[in-house]
Amino acid sequence: MGFDVLEYLLVFVVGVASALIANMMTRKKKGIIYREILWAPQVGCGGGLSFKRGDSTNVHLLRIKFINDGNVDISKDDFQKPITFQFNSQAKILDMSAIHRSSKSIQVYFDLKNDSNVRVTPDFFRPREWFILEFFVSEYENYNVYSRIKGIEDIKKYKSLKSFHIPFIGIFLFTVSALIFSSMKLWFFVIIFALVLIGYPLFQDYHFYRKYFHESK
């Protein structure tokens, strides 16, 4: 009898924990994430190239994709400090543009502060919308990206899908262990409940990053 009570208690704890975790995963949040999708060194090594801001024979091509990975709109007024690209001091930005957008309504504004520093501000950025910036830079070595946006600590640089491996493995092990070590049919419904609440939002995020950072450019 005591064992049955313990199992029912575990069912209750798992159910409540799953609901709390799912609520944390789906609550409103702001977020911008970026990834370098193309870097081509010395695109002008075979001859001189002409750009808006001069000619050069040692030019690097850089393309970076930005996505609103939150579930809240981000307006121009939310940018307390624009998205800022700071290249190495010897670099010179020869040309820059927003070459692709998920929506024609997205307007991207550039403010060139000096040869190696440019600020970028989108006017209105809905969840799951994206745009790709293209830079031609001479004497390129490195760059930093930073910004300050209301409700966001900092924009994030995308790394890989590996961060999803541990949660997926945890869900799998939880499912297998529950099926093996429990004789209660109620556990089956608890497992389905937990997988739907936790696994589905997680799978949505996984699919989102795979689609926009791995399958499309």
C-alpha cells in the first residue's frame, strides 16, 4: 500500500514539475540570435574591386544572419544601443547591405560611425523573422557584435544544435526507465503528458534553429 502511495506521489510530482518547466519554456521572451553563414577571404585577390567607399584588392566578404528567436515583437524603440559591428582597427568597411529578409516590411538602417564601426537597427522585428547582412571589408582580421535592447541582456551568437542533445537524451531515459520500472498504467499517461508539455516546445525550437540556420541561407 505504501508503495502505491509513493508511486502516486511521484506521478503528482512529475506532473507538476512538467507543467512548471513547460510554462517557463513557453512564457513571453525577447531574443535575437545571429550566426556567421559565409566568410570568404580575399575575394578581390585576382584584381581590384570597386565599392561605394573605395577600391581594394584585399577584400573579405562576410554574411551574418539575424533572427528574432523570441516570441515577442522587437521595435526600433527597443534598441537602447543598436546592433554594433566593431571590426579590427585596421579594417575598412567598403560596402554593407541587407541582402535578404524574411519579409519585405523589414527595414534595416545602417549608421557608419567610422571605417571599422557600423551600427545596424531593424525598424520592426517580429518573432521568427530574419534578415541577412552582407559586408565587404578590407584588411579584415576579426569583429565583435554587441547591442543593448530592452528586455534582453545581450544578443546571442548561435553555436550548434548540440545543446539540444542532453534534454532529448534526458526525455528518452525518463521514458524508458518509467516504462521498465513501473507497473502502473497511470505512468503511461504521465509520460505522454510530460513529453507533450516539455518535449513539444523543445522540438519546436530544435526544428526552428535547424530550419533557419542549417537548411537555408
